[in-house]
Amino acid sequence: MQKKEDRRTAMTKRMLKDALTELLRETDIYHVSIRELCEKADVNRTTFYKYYGSQFDLLTDMENDLLSFLSKTITEHVTNTEKIIETACEYLEKHYEFVRLIINNNVDPLFPQKLFSLEAMREATLKEYYGKYDDTTIQYLFNYITYGAYRIICMWLCKEQRESPEQIARLVASFIQRQN
């Protein structure tokens, strides 16, 4: 019985997330009303408030889905930069509408900071460069690599005719490996 409830909850949250993505194409997060969001998702307000306190909480949940996936991917493939980037890009393509909104429309201007502060990302960088460089140099390299990779992936997502996730992963990984 519990599984059925979990599936229903997941479906409701998915509908709300899809509705928010759709609304963010038209307006900014500050002008999205809960009423409008619930109408778009075909969910009543009581149900919405069962899971979220506001549209900002829903947005945070969506961002956390992305950040959790990236953190897990980095941890699973910590020694394979290309696989991390390829897996991340496949996920980004699967969630293309939301990802494009979050990187292009200033839906959450602090999102890049949340991304770059992922502990798994820092640990992977430290593991790669520890002993090769001093701590200050490693911090510079971390910023150079992560911000550079982020901007390349942003450019990639904005292209009409994008390379495959495998191709962009190979390109970004080759840039990162040149730092070794």
C-alpha cells in the first residue's frame, strides 16, 4: 500500500514541477501564483501545501533534484571526468526546459553558487590535484575548471544544433585534463 502512495506523491510533485517549468517560460518566479500553479498542474491548493510552502520551495526542490543527481554522479565516477560530464549532460538534456530556464532566465541567480559549492565537486578536485599543487593553486584551479566547464555547458545547452553529450563531454574533459 505504501508504494502506491509514494507513486502518487511522486506523480503529483512531477506535475507541479512541470507546471512551474511551463509558467517560468512566461514569467519570473516572483509573479507565479500558487493558484495559477495549481491550475496548470491540475492539483488543488491543499495538495500543493502538503508538499511545499511556496513556489520558491518547489523551485528549490527542483534545483535539489539536479544538484543531488550531479553529486551522486560525481561520487560514482570520481576517477572518470568524461563519464561525469557525459552523464550530467544526458540528465541536462532530459530536463532541458527546466535547465535552460535556470541558466538563462535568472530564475535563481544563486544557482551557480549552489552548484559550485557541491562538496562532491570540491572533493573530486582535491583528489585530482592534491599533492601536485599547493592549496591556493588548487582553489584557483577549482574555480577555473568548474566555472569554465559550466559556461561551456551553458553554451552547449543554448545551441540549436548541439553536439551529443558524448561529444561535449570529450571536449570539456580534454580541456580539464590539460590542467594536469
